[in-house]
Amino acid sequence: MNTNYTITRFFQLSTMLLATLFVLGACGDDDDDTPSIAAPSSYSFERNGASTVDFNGQTTRISMAEELISLTKDFDNGTEAQLLEMFRNEGPNGEDVSPFTVASLNESTKSIKSKIAASRDYFTTNTVASSEIKADFETWMAAQIDEVFPAEEVVAEPGVAGQIADGSSVRYVSTQGLEYDQLVTKSMIGALMLDQALNHYLSTSVLDEADNVANNDGDVVAEGKNYTTMEHKWDEAYGYVYGAAPDAANPNATIGADDSFLNKYIGRVEGDPDFAGIADDIWNAFALGRAAIVAKDYTVRDQQAEIIQEKLSEVIAIRAIFYLQQAKAALPDDRNNTALYGTSFHDLSEGYGFIYSLQFTRQPGTSSPYFSKAEVDGMLSDLLDDGPNGLWDITPETLDNLTNTIHAKFSFSLEAASE
């Protein structure tokens, strides 16, 4: 036996073992130094015994939007002037015209229009597009009053606005078969709620603006408030999803029933067994991201923001595909029987709004939507140009083509989204 070799080898192995133990020990020390963030069981955060959560502005705008969409269906009382004032909340020549039924809304200085297509990341340097999108809403509201309301008792047919049956319901459509009230409601999901949440308040350009990081690190609260600016920005994103919930700290108990906008359609997607769990995914990311801000862990915060961006974008795409395929299934076999188009038109009007909302989605890890405004405008044109009468001329092939175009950007099952 080579004694020298054995002794040398022993010392080599001993040295390697000690080095390994040192590295493992060092890793253990690093892990101990890294603050662990417990997933919160509720969206409840305090400083000095008082809540730091505040999204009153978002709750106010959701309430304003609810009154507005209600008025778009009120043939007896709705006027163009009142609808536009609800949208703008500015009063002609600065006068207080009190368009809302709730006094606190009339007293508010907030408005829907000011936050439509107004995110930092998408519209700060794209004011032309922002103005065009705001104008779309005003155009739809004016057309509802000027084109559809006068035709309340008229039976709709190609090129003629009026009423059309949808099962036991009655729908009121434009000359092209569109329900303008549905365009306003569903497009607002993207242009207001989604854009503000994903592309403004969850954006690092807003969360980390100016000295927000330093102030959050030092627990320096905003003037006269109990929250840091960063905490508040995150809460404002949360408010556009859960701001109308009766228990906003634990909102998934009533998800889908709390408003007519993003909350409602998270609930619709959650109710599909193929997508069950998405509501928890979204809420958990909001709660953990807020806890990460408290813990000063901005890596975890940004990871949660990307989860929210992905999942809420999926909600919009899933519902767009759902309505396109439901409309296709509802197209009458007898295309000459105009009385049978009501169900399809209702689905297509909702689908129009969800397609419109795709331009406000956010691809995780990027500053871009899944579909640009130009791409969305192209899809909406395709929806109406199968013939001179818009939806009256829609073909199954067009609906399938639009469906496939949307689905190509996402990984969820096409079959699951269509049902």
C-alpha cells in the first residue's frame, strides 16, 4: 500500500468535505437573512394599529360607471347630455348639473373619462390614441340616444335600428345589429379597469416613481395618510377589481356579483370548471404582492404583478372567444328570418367589447399588450364587414377566424374557452 498516497488522499477528501459544509452553512445563513413573506389570508394591512388600505377613488368610479350603464338602458329618462355628464363629471361651463342619483358621486371631483385609456405605460406618450378611445365611448353613448332610443317600438331588421327578441328578453340594436350599451359596458372593462390596474398602478414606473422606494423602505407615509405611496398605488390597482365587494379584504366569497365590470367576469371565468382557481390565483397575487411591499421585497412584488397581468389578460381573451363562439352557435339556420338574430347579436355585442378590451391587456415581462390598437381595430372591422349590414351579414367563418386570431396569443384550451 502507498502510505503517502493514502494520507494525501485523506487530507484532500477532508478539505473537500469542510469546504462543502462551509458553503452549505453560508447558504443557510443567507436564507436566514432573507425575509420570508407569508401569504396573507386576507387583504388587511395595518400600521400602528390602523389600516393602510385605501382605494376609495376606485370604488367611486365603479359606482359612477354603474349609474352610467344603467342610464344607457333607460328609455324614459336617459338623455345624451346626462350620459355625457356622467362620463365627464365636469358640468357645462363648470356648472354643477348633478347627473348622479347618489349625492356623494355628484360631490366628487373624480370622473370616468379622465381615467379612460390614461395609463402611464400605454398612453402618456400616445395622447392621440387616448383621445380616440375616449371619443369612442362618447360616440356610442350619443348613438344609443339618437339612433336606438327613438326606435324603441320598431322591429329591427337589416339597416333598421330597433328591438329584437332574445329568448324571453328584448334587445335594442343599431342599424348594424350592435347593442351600444353593451359596447360601453364591456369596453370600459378594458379601457378603465384593466388599463388602470395593469398598465398604471402595477407598473414599476408608477410604483417606483420618484422617491417611492426610499420612502417605502423607511416607512415614510404620504402626507396626512397612514400608507406609503407605493402601498397606496398597489391598493388602487386592487380597487379596480374588488372595490365594490362587500368584504373587500376577502372578496372571492362574492366574486362575480359585486359589479358589472372586471369583477363580474373573473366570476364568470371562475365558474367554468376548466378555469376554476383563476380567481384565487388573481387574489393571492394581489395579497402577496402587497405583503411584499410591506416586507420591502420588490422582486416578489413584481413577480406577483406579472401573475396579475397574465391572469386578468386571460380573463378578457377567454370571454372574447366565449362570446364569438356562442354567437356562432346562436346564428339561425334560416338566415332570412331576422327575428331569430337576437341571441347572436347580444353575444356579439358583448364580444365586441371584450375584443376592444384586448388592447389594454399586458404581456408579462413586457410593456406591451397582447394585441395593439391597430390589431384590435382590424378585428372589429372584420366583425362588421361581411356585408353592408354589419352583424346581420356575419359568417361563421369570420367568427372562427377571429377566435383563432385571439387564441393564438394564449396557452389556454380553445375548447374550454368556447364552451
